[in-house]
Amino acid sequence: MTNPSVDDILAGLRRGDRAVLARAITLVESTRPEHRRLAEAIVEQCLPAPSSTFRLGISGVPGVGKSTFIDELGVRLIGMDRRVAVLAIDPSSDISGGSILGDKTRMPRLAGESNAFIRPSPSAGRLGAVAHRTREAIFLCEAAGFDFIIVETVGAGQSETAVHSMVDCFLLLALAGAGDELQGIKRGIMEMADVVVITKADGHNEAAAEEARGQLVHALRILPVSKSAWKPRVLTTSALTGKGFDKVIETIEAYERHVHARGYFEERRRDQQRFWLRETIERYLFEWIYGTSPASGELRELESKVVTGATSVPEAAADFLSKYLPGSIQSEDLERPD
Amino acid sequence: MTNPSVDDILAGLRRGDRAVLARAITLVESTRPEHRRLAEAIVEQCLPAPSSTFRLGISGVPGVGKSTFIDELGVRLIGMDRRVAVLAIDPSSDISGGSILGDKTRMPRLAGESNAFIRPSPSAGRLGAVAHRTREAIFLCEAAGFDFIIVETVGAGQSETAVHSMVDCFLLLALAGAGDELQGIKRGIMEMADVVVITKADGHNEAAAEEARGQLVHALRILPVSKSAWKPRVLTTSALTGKGFDKVIETIEAYERHVHARGYFEERRRDQQRFWLRETIERYLFEWIYGTSPASGELRELESKVVTGATSVPEAAADFLSKYLPGSIQSEDLERPD
């Protein structure tokens, strides 16, 4: 298969062609140098991203019902004339190489909509690289006219931080009846949430969901007010009965109005740019030390010496750094990196 | 408070003084330059680490009963004349700065033993930095005569990978009755497990635990044989009745014998050294780009330009890299970093 030209792909994106979009994302995810050059040229042409789009991060523990929630939410958004793209970041595919999120069969109704685009998580790779590709995929989706981007994730902190750095609003799904420990662990994530939705609020679960809602409202009150000055809201939904989804959409709209009115939307988009720059540089640094550069060759030699006991790890690290990053380690008042 | 000398601390460690050990770990976790120099000197003196110790990683989802499991296991190990240290890596403390793991009150019996040492997870920081400190804490514990080190974590992949890179054996706790999705997500972690223990196998849960055990045994059979040639085993325990813990200890002992006999123990320790070197260098790279170096100053300037729209992220990244890491980005056949 010959590669399409940058112009072909851009033209396809501009007419909202989902097959071309899928292909462009494949280029972004590819590790082949020629794909990489094409991908960079395409992404450059898609910048700056329009500020008329909205990027919603959604996270929640396994079993919370993310797929059904996104399916229902997405279909409703499409009914409101939005074009919805669903992307995913799945850190657990790190080792297995597999990917569980974003599977189209998990969102059957949304998958059938012509104004929806669903893309599974890029497979294996460091979280940083996966996040980077997802970020580029956002730009491509927006260039293709998708104006409501959902980035889905699951994890215990790191992946949520990555998603938080690329969205305008962060929605956390939670289940009633989760133990104390669960809530403790999710505290760091709770602090990122603009909206918390307690799912499966139906049948004998409904009372528990309402009680959990009350507790969460109370708990969120003690968190410091965020930079956006938006107070996190707690809602309940049932994917079974559809109850609560009107309120979810109202809340997202209220959030959109709030952050646009206060200029916070633009501020957060600027933060996203900053994160993107850092991510890009970090990725090249990793390539530099673990790839094919002279520095990476030296690192491999030091690794052999460490393994045979010819030198210790602290000595080897000091050797490498004083040679390749002079000044990075010798400074007397260097703070221990965090 | 004046800082103790390296010799004072080393002498304290060598006589197994837990207060000195706690203080040495505090130095390792400190970000102050003078603490950092002390910490590095101390850790250097604790190397090479003795190969007569055993490092066990334990992971499991919230609610699986990690604390009670470790409490029971630890007390039994002490009854077998081992000295047990419990360390933790908690990636979710990333944002909140809090730490939930390793709390002594969660392991009341073990906390009361004179041959036990329990340390909470180092607070806030990138996973890499937290992992690095935990790795150094392992060496300190071993220098203080603790010969069975438990490193506890919870997460969805990244933190387990970090823990896996610093232990001799990886034990995964699981609950019966977890949904299909949970098992899919944990697949990457499952592949790291040398031993899987299904907890809370008592009362009306016992049959479900046994059935889950059978299913897991079956599922693990299809995984490729690991480098150690050890076949992962699946056990059940009840912290309520104590049932199954004899078998857990037998299995860990069998694993120890197996990996020592095949030379895999030393191989894995060498891998741990390699990871440690990489971790160290990565931490300094992060300090270099985000700290006080000229490069970090330039990066901050580029960030401002990106934010004001004076340049795009890909352009800014290329500028930075061609200046500070010449050769890292210009090569025509550079692979896209992973």
C-alpha cells in the first residue's frame, strides 16, 4: 500500500472522512520513520486546534460501567448535533500489548452513528508515548470536525494525570458501596474531578447511590477550590433506565459556559500545550538514552559493567551524566530530583 | 537537629537499629541537598546487597485484603526466624501528596514484632522518583539485617512494573467473583505473577474462591513460560481462619529454591541493577529539563512562546532538542520513540 500524501489526508480530514481519520491516527501510532514524518506534517497542519471543541476525560474503576455510560452519553450528544469521538488511554496494556478500552463492540449504539468515531487505545508502550499519541489523535479528530472528544481511561493515578493534562473537563465515574479503602486510594483522582457521576443508580442500588452522592458532596466540599473556581458536582445515573443523563449533559454544558466565561477554558488549553511540549521532549530524551545514539551505546556498556560488578550503579550513573549532561549532577546545590 | 555522620548511621544499621533505619530512609526520601549527599554515601556503603535476602512484591486491587494478608504472612515469617521489612509504592499519592499504604495501624500484629519494620510509601512525586527511593530503602533494610523484604503496591500496571523491577518474586492477590473486565485489565499484571493468592476464601466465599482458583490455573497455563521456568501457582487463603498460609509459605520457599538452583535468582538481581541504573539516569534527566539548568531555563522560555502562539509545540520541541541533544532528532532514520 502506498502512503497517501499529506495533502490527501488533510483533504480527507477536512471533509470529515472517518476512514481517512482512522488512517491518520494509524500514522500517528506507527513507529516507522516515514509514517512518523507524515504524521508530524499532518498534525502541524491541524494546528492551532479550534477552541470551539470540547474535550472530556472520563475515568472510573473497572466494572463501574464506563462503556455503557459513554454509549448513552455519546448518543445523546449526537442527538444535540455534536460529532463525538471516543479515544482511550489504557496503561495496563503496557506489558501484554493488548488493549481493552475503546472497543467498538462495547459501545454498540454509538458505533452505529455516522457522527461518531471510536478508537481503541494505542497498544503497548510507555504511558508517556501512549498519551502523546492520544493527544495527537485529539487534534486529528478535531480537524475532522469532531467537536466533542471523549478520552477514556482507567487506572490508579498516572493515566488519569495524563488524561487530565489533555482535556477541558474531567468526569469521574464511581460506584456506590465501594469500601473506604477505595475512596482513600482514589483521593488523588477525586481532586481532579470536575464532575463525579455515580453509576448504576437503579433498583435496590438507588438508595445507596443517593447516599453515596450525599457523602461525596460533603467530601468534595472540603477540597480546596480549583483554579477554575468551578465547584465539582455529584450526579447519579442509570444506564438501564436512562435516568440522570439529562442532568449530566446540563452539567457539562454549565461547566462549558462557566470556564468560557471566566477565561479558564483558554488557560487550561494553554496548560495542555505546555504538557504536550514536555511530553514531546521527554519522549525524545528516552529515545536518546535507550535508542541508537552514542549516549545509549555508552549506557549499555555501563549496564554491563554494573551487572558484572565492575562498578556500582551510583558510580555508573555519575559517569554517564558527567559525560553527557555536564553540569546536571556536579552542582553542589543540586536538589534531589522529584 | 544535627545530621548524624555516615559512619554513625552505618554503625546503627549494622546493629539492626530500627530507629536508625527509619532515619536513613528519611534521608533517602529527602529532597535537601545535604541529606541527598548523606543518603548517597550511605547507600553506596550498603552495596553490594547480600544475595541471602529475599524481596517479595505484593499487589492487588483495593479491598483484596493486602494489609491483613501481609500482617499474617509477616508474623509467620518472623516465627520462622526471618526479619521482615514492609515497604510500599503508592502511585495514587501522586497528586494528593498523601499516602495510604504501609500504615502501621493496618498491620497491627506485625507492627508489634521486634523483628519487623514497616514503612509507609514515600509521599508525592513521580512514580520513578518514588520507586527509586523505595529501591534505596530496600538496600538500607537489608543492611540492617532484614532478610525478607515485602514491597507492597496497588495500581493498574505502572506501579506493578516498577515493583516487579525490584523484587525476586511477585505475588498477586485476587478476589473471587471479580468481573470479566477486571481480569482483562489485570492481564498485564497477571503475566508478572509468580504466585497468585485468592483471598477471603472462607464462609460462603470458599466455593467461589476454589472455582476461581481452577479458572486461574487454567488461564495461567496458556501464558508463555517465564524466563525463570517457574510455573505460576494459584493458592487460596483466609485471613479469618488462617487457612492456606502454610501453603503460601511453602510455595515461596519452593520458589526460592527453584530460582537459586537455576541461577535465575542472580540473573533477576542483575536485571534489578540495570533497572536501577536507568531509573537513576532518568531522574537526573528530569531534573536537568525541569530543574535549574540552562536547558530548563530555555524550556521554560519555549513554553511561554508556545502558550502565546509564537511557535507550535512540534517546532519548539525541535528547537530545544537540536540545541541540547544534537543528533537526537535530526537523524533521518530515527525511530519514533516508544
